[in-house]
Amino acid sequence: MNVFDIYGYQLGIDGSTDALDKLSNAYGSFSSTGTDVDINLQISQLTQSLRHEHKLGGAKRFYGRSEDRFTLRDHASTIAVDEDWTEVACSSKASTSTLTTLLEGQLRQQLAPEGKAMIHGSGVRYEGETLLFPAWRHTGKTNTMLSFAVRGGDFLSDDRLFVDERGMAHSYPMPINLLQYNLRAFPELLARSNFERFKDRLSMALASQTEGMPEHSFVRGVLDYLNNHVIKDSYKYHPSDLFEDIVTIPQETPIDKLVLLETTESDIDHCRIEPIEAKTMARILGSITDFEWNTTLHDTYSAYDMLFPERDGLTDQLMQLRSREREVYEAVAETADVYRLQVPEEEEWSRETQQRVVETTIGV
């Protein structure tokens, strides 16, 4: 059994599937030698089709009830859980993203009573300040984090992290998912092994060949498949694999600035940062969390409650979690300086853009 200590919550994961390997890699920074766990998640391979007495949805996408198991089916991805949500059976192509959302939904419920809440954002410590960058999806979290990290910043998070009502940030060092434009904008990330550099450059070359091709052309389909299924794994790296001298800051650190990222169509010369009210920031953090995770959880839990009306309802638990996390967001926004920063909407940031974003952030 693999055990992970995530801020006092002992998570055990056992089994022998690809999904287990991916989850173990994702939470590897929290690896623990302990044996007492709060929850022991058993993951197994789904070896046969399930017969469903009740289904919500169509033939390829549905929620279902198969005896005492709740099923989520999305085309080739099938995930079936028991009543306690501790035994999980997965198809070979089960969505790791869905598994992570469900798992972290339980984690969030365990940590919320302690005054902790998850936010969707990146974070660094730079020149003595802890900076968090909450943002909507595809709004520059990774580019912003990398802009600081390659200039000597200490890594805190890339995609999500926990904060608490005391105004502290809790590092969440998950693997960083880099795309071609990240590698082009930050060429120092290519300074790894010759083989890894070769795969990076091959992937970028393939991507450049598809630019301008019809979306559904056969050639583009072949190149995209090679890039997304053969080479793509080379883009997931632990922070320590990217920067030789990177420092993963302590598990908790006081938040100095909460900087909401928004994209702008204006030239970077017009990039500006402005203060916003704490209550506005708290409301925005809640909205982003709803979009990133709570919508999926609400859909899933609603289907579960409908298919298993005799069991304790999960939707009400999610509403309680949502309310508690919003209280944490309000407390955090009151303890830190809060701003809105406009960043360029282009994916590949120039050196000038990177420097301007860093200087604008630390200059207030």
C-alpha cells in the first residue's frame, strides 16, 4: 500500500493498475512511511462489462447503478465505486482527471473543518514575498509561475494548492504539465538529458507541422496522435526535475499577495495591476472553484443521490463544503493584499512579457 500524508490526512492507495501508478506519481511528494490511514483506497482493473439496473444518460455517457456499485461512464472511461467510495474499479482508459477530482473532493471535505480550502492557482515565493495567482483555466498560471521560477523564485504550486483561514498557503508540489509553447517560451527547461531534449524538440516540430492543417485531416490526426499519445508523457515533470536548484518552500508560508490573473487583448505595455476588494476576491475564488471542481462533483453526486436514494446524500455534503470553503476564502482575502493583474492572452510569452509580469507584480 502506498501512503500519502497530505497535511495530516493519511491517504492509502493500493492496487495494480495504470490509474494507481498515475495517482502515486501525482502525490509522490506527500509519500509517507506510516501505516495508519484515514482512508484506504483500493483500485482494481475492471475486467468485465457491468450490467446496470438503472442508468442516467445514453449508451456511451451515463451514470449507472450496478447492484451496490455506482458507475461513471464517459466513452472509453469507466469508473465504478462501492458504497463507501473506497473500492474503485477502472477501465484501462479511465480518466485520471475524474479520479483526481473525486479523490480530492474527499480530501477537501476532510480538511475544510480545519479551516483549509483548495484554490485553483499557481504560487511562488520571490524576494521574500509569497505570491499566489488564482485564475480561470488557461489564463497564464503556469507561464506566470515559470516567469518567477526561472528568475530565482521558490516553487509553491503550478495548478492548485491549499490555503487556510489564518492566511497561510500550503505547498502542493504536483507534476507540472508543460505544453509546446511553455518549452518555446522557457528554453532553459530543455536543459535536461539529450533524449528528453530530443523528445521535446520532436514534439514541437510535429506541432509546428500541424499549424494551418484542416482540423479533421488524416495527416493532422496522425501527427496529433503521435504528439498526444506517444510523446506527451515527456511534458509532465516534478518541479525538482525542471530546475536543478529549485527550492520547494516549507509546507506553509504566510500569503503576502493574492493576484488574480486575467487575460487582455491589449499589448503588454498596457498590462496593469490594480487592487480589488477582499470580498470581490473571495467571491471570485469561489466561482473559480465551482467551475474547476464543484460542477463535476455536483453532477456526479446528484446522479448518485438519485440512483441510491436509500443512502446518505452527497449533494448536501458538497453544499456544506462549498459554504465552508467560501468562509476560508473570505478570511484569506482579508489577510493578504489582493490585486487583479492583466496578462497577455498569447500562449507563448516573450522574455519581455515575462519580465514585465514579474516587475508589475512585485512593484506594488
